[in-house]
Amino acid sequence: MNKIWAIVLIVSTVALTVISPSNVLPTYMSGIGSALEFTFKMAVIYAMWMGINALMDKAGINKFIAKIFKPLTKRLFKNESEKTQEYISLNLSANLLGMSGVATPLGIKAIEAMDDKSGIATESMRLFTVINCTSIQLIPATVIAMRASAGSGSASDIILPTVIATAIATVVGVLLVKVTRK
Amino acid sequence: MTYVIPVFIALVLIIAFIKKVTCYDTFADGAMEGLKFAFTVFPYLAAMFVFIELIKASGVADALISVCAPVFTFLGIPKELAELIILRPLSGNGSLAILDTLIAEYGADSYIARSAAVITSAAETVFYVAAVYFSTVKVKKMRFIIPISLFASMIGAIVACLLCRFI
């Protein structure tokens, strides 16, 4: 990550300096500005859903969800503790329901719980991250809304191809993780 | 479907209340945690957004797309989708912007716009997820997480185009 970022930034900055040097600083600032705007938007979503999640946790709802996902999480993440498996289940179910706002902090908590402080990504971390990177909400609401407002004849008919494509991507990802196991 | 989230929230509140959870305090604690998360993540987002803006402004992104174009044509993927496929793992909002443009240009039910819609929905912003999920742990070696996710997403995109061609 560090190397890719450095190399790409060097090449891009040099290229932009040659093409249009007065744009270099504004581009950097614009990037940070966008990041800050985005962070504020996400702060609202995170605050809301972590608030709800705290309620869910205290009300025992999270344990219940974890129980439903147990067959799956036990299979894929058998070496992790109960609490970790709970975070994993919550993250996956939140993603499925399209609540990516709550899925992200839970995903972070899951990764934190998997950390063995070795500085190297553990098998569970890899598997979990790849599953997250290749999965979607079951109902891509935003995209469907965009198609509908542009006059599509059947805006939600992309759901099936989406589910198939994403399932295949996830399977490919999981297989690759297993194959590249140390 | 519009009922899913409202019903869910209502249920959570009701169940928590019945189980005698201290709702006001608990919600506040959770909200605070959420806020902290958002700002823990910010520096990494800053690095990612700068990355994306720079490659776009400097033309490096276009160069990359031109390099990849022959591969896409070989796979039967229209070059209009190349930019989307390359940008998708980098930027969710950027992808939506491209999707918007493609829908406006080709019509919502065209092969290109439908493939774009599926690609946007089926893939994830890989770099964002990887950066954010690891923002609080000190992991130096990611051990192929990103290449694997990118490759798997690419397969997903190809499948998406194929499916849209035949449906």
C-alpha cells in the first residue's frame, strides 16, 4: 500500500507539474476537502447506526443475529472467539440489509478483534476483508433509483445479475485466499 | 422495501425498552463511538482521495485506462466501461458519477448502462474497505488482500457484462 501510493503520487505529481503546475496544490486540497466532506457525511451515518447498534447489543439482539450466522461463521472463521464471530455476523448481516453505515464500524471492530499484534494480516483478516470487498447489499437501492429516474423500463431487473456476479466474485476471492494460505 | 429500515429501527427501540436497556445513555455512548470512528478513518480517506484526484488531474488515470483497453476489448467489454471498472475499486462516488454519465448518454436500458449498473452494484470500493478496516490495527503486511479483491472484482465485472449481454 505504502509503495503503490508513493509511486503513483510521485508519477502523478510530476506529470501534473509538467502539464499544469498551478493545479497541483488545488488538486491536493480538493482531495483533502472531499475527504473531509465525506467524513462529515459518514460521521452522521456512523453516529446514528452505532447508537442503534449499542441498543441492539444491550438488548441481546446482536447475540441473536450471531446465532443465526453461526453455521457460516463457524465454518469460515473457526479459530476466532465468540465475540469476534459476533462482530463478523453483524457486519455481514448489515451489508446484506444494505446498511453499510453500520457495517463499516463493525467490520473495523471485527478486524481489531482478529489482531494478533504480529503486524501481518491473519488468515481470518484476509478472508473477512476479501468477503467484504466482494460483497454487496442484496438491494442496490441507489443504483436502482438512478435507473428508475432515468426512465428505465424495469429498473430492478439488475438485482439478479448483480447477485450472481457478486456471488461469483466472492467465491473466487475466498478460493484465492485459501490457495494463498501460508 | 421502504419499510425494512424503519421497521427495524422501531423494533430495536421497542425490544431494548422492554428489556430495560437505558436507551438514552446507551444510544449516546454508541453515537460518540461512531463519531470517533469517522475521524479515526479520516486521514486514510484523505490519502485515498488525494490519490484519486491526482491520477485524474494528471492524466495518469487516462493513461492507465488506455493501457488496459486492449484487454477489455479482447474480453468483449466495451471501452466505455473500462473507466468504470478501473475506478470502481477506488471510488464509490466516482463510480456513481460515471454510471450517471453512461445512463444519460446511452439510456437506462442500454447494454452499456445496464452492465455499468451491475458492475457498480456488484463490486465494492476495495481500496476504501481495505484502508478503513485496517485503520485501527497496525498491520504492515496485507498478504495479497488487495490483489485478490481486485482480481475477484474484475471477474465479477466480466460476469456482469456477460450476463447483461444475454439477458
